[in-house]
Amino acid sequence: MSKTFRIITLGCKVNQYESACLRESLLRRGWAEAPKGAKPEVTVVNTCIVTQRASYQSRQAIRRAIRENPAGLAAAVGCYSQVFPEELLSIQGLDLIADNTAKDGLPEVIQHLEKVIQPVVVTKGFFSQAFSDVPPITDRTRAMLKIQDGCESFCSYCIVPYARGPVRSLEPEKVMESLSALSQRGYREVVLTGIHLGRYGTDLRPALGLKDLLALVGSRRLPLRIRLSSLEPKEVDRAIIEMAASEAWLCRHFHIPLQSGDDEILRMMNRHYSGDEFRRLIEKIRAKIPLAAIGADILAGFPGEDDKAYLHTYNLVKDLPLSYLHVFPFSPRKGTPASTFGAQVPQNEIRARTDQLRALGDKKRRAFHESCLGKDFDVLTEGWQEKGRTIKGLSDNYLPLVFPWPGMSQNDMVRVRAERVEKNTVHGTRRTVQGS
């Protein structure tokens, strides 16, 4: 009988991708994924520490796995294990702590894992160039492909560079091989992801940029829609904007972290742009691609953010044609410069600002959805919204659409006209089918 496993993933798309790679590797070794409700022989928690809450949720997930299945083996892997392994050593019942440098060897380690009194700590001590040779199969209609890892920006609030190491990139031809393999498996959309995606290729010799890789992707004419994950403001250049405006295969979707609209706070964050530079970038994208989805990250309550600085952020966001916001409350991360800064903002004020910005984000999202009404979009179908009646899917410009459909449809590209908005969903009607 096959050994059974379960993987619990917290955090970013890169973590999700790496969990999918681990899952596929274990399946190839003869393991079986434990069905819902069953107790697996090994539970792997792929951790996140980007915020205090993420750290808490990671510890909570580990303890719950041990509590619900004390006879099983429990492994904590990823960013928490990389930066704060000593905090995990105190969790009773944990059997393995493996950091990010050891992720590519995890299947072999798990294969021979046994119940122990103290956790086994596994590390290689250096960040490898390893990327998955075979993109993982997932049950989602869109695939993720990690093409870059690591970050060297060292924003003053961020622990990620310590957790992920220096910039490493997947060679262009290997990117193309992976995209071709995903296309052959039937995927219609691939999300290119990384820890600092805009730095893709800067470590390769000869060096190249993300725009060069995208030009290569476009030249191959694969039957795929390509979506980009987060890009820093100074990494969204004219060439990428022009490509998204003119090439149907590149999604009209940009996610660009702002963090603050106050220049002094941006300087303290070690973010190398101004609020005005961010404004000009968003206006440039919107002028070139009127229906582009443009999302932004905002960090509320950074040390030194007084009322004036906060209003600079709020008013900048309010005035810009953004499509949605991801708002995070500042939480000091041990080991980062910002954790020692003075002028910490009171928690009740951080909560109030977070709530206000999220409410503003809701208004932005609805306004963007309404701006798309009466337009036609190619929608990648995901399955039933209401069984037997409506199908849900996502357009290239990140519009969630629901429309009538008499039969089950998944992974089809369908032309849909957006007609009305209900809550956070756009309802429409099918126009024509693009392909099979």
C-alpha cells in the first residue's frame, strides 16, 4: 500500500508552485495524496513569514496537523524554517524542519523520515539554482511557472531576502520547454511568477530582462495566455506596456506594489521611486491600455507614518485609476531594520487606516468592473458557479465573469459580454467560443 501525504501551503504563488512540485515528485515516487478527512502518514506545512500573521498561521497549521494526527509525521518547510528555525524547535511533535535551501531534496528526505523526539533540521547552507525540470500538474485551469527566485532589494520592512536568498533565474530555453510542456498538457493560461519577477535574467550570462523573455515567448506562438505576477514600479517599462497593449497572448493585468504614497516613508522603506513616479506609471498604462487591470499593494501604519503621510497615500490611491488594492497592516519582522525604527504607529490607528484603504479598494474594484460593462472578453472557464446554470471564469484583464451555460465547461476560452455587476462578480452572456 502506498504511503500517504498531505501538503498545507501558506503564502505566495511561489510557495504554491513549490508545493505543487513536491506533490508531483512524491506521486512519482509511489506516494498517494491522503483523501479529505483521512490521516496522512506525513503532513508537510510549507510556511510563510512575510507578516506576523503569516508566521502565526504557519505555527497554527503545524500544531493543528500534529494535534489532529499525533501518530503521523509532521514537517515544517520553507521560509519560516529558513529564517527562524529556532522558533520551530519548541513545537512538540514536529519531526522535520527543512529550509528553502533544502527544498529540492525534500522528496528524498521525506521518503526516509521517521518519528523523532527532536526535529531533524535539514539545510544545504546555500541557495541553489534548482528549478523544476517538469512543471507540476495541478487541478487548476491556469498553471503557474516559477521562472525566478530570490530578492536583493532589502526593503526595510521585509524579511523575504533573508528567506529566499539572491536572485536566480530559469534559463530562457528551459522556460520555453516548460511552457511548451504545459501547453501540451492542455493548459490555456500560465502565470509567470517569482519572488522578484522584474529582476528575471539579471543573473544569467549574458544577462537579459523580462521583456527579452516575453519577446521570445511571443515569437514561439504557443497557444497560451501569459499572465505576469507582481512587478515593481521601475520594472514596468514601455516595452512591456506596449506588448500587453498589442499582443493578445499577454494579459492586460499589472500588479504593482506601491506600499506608500508619501516620499519620506518610501525613502525609509528603501523603495526607490516617488509617489509622483508611481502616478505617472499608472496613468501611462491606463492611457495605453484603457481596460487593463492595475492592482497595487499598500502597507498601512509604517513607522513614522503620521496623519499627513497617510493622507498622501490615501489621496494618491483615491485619485488614480487603480482596479483593486491589497492592503496589509505593518507588522515588525524581527531581523529587519524597520522593526527597530521609532515612531511606531499605534495598533488601533493601523487598523483604522487598513479598514479605510480596504473600503477604498472595494470602491475601486467596483468602478473598474463597471467600466468593463458592454465590452466583450475572452474568458477562461473554471467550472460551475451554479451547477447546471452558470459557469465562472476569468478574463485576461482579471475580470471575474459568470454567465449562463447549460453543460459543464472547464478550461475553455469563451467570448463573453460583461453586462451587470453584483457584489464582486460581473455577470454576462456568452458570445462565441474561441477554439475548442
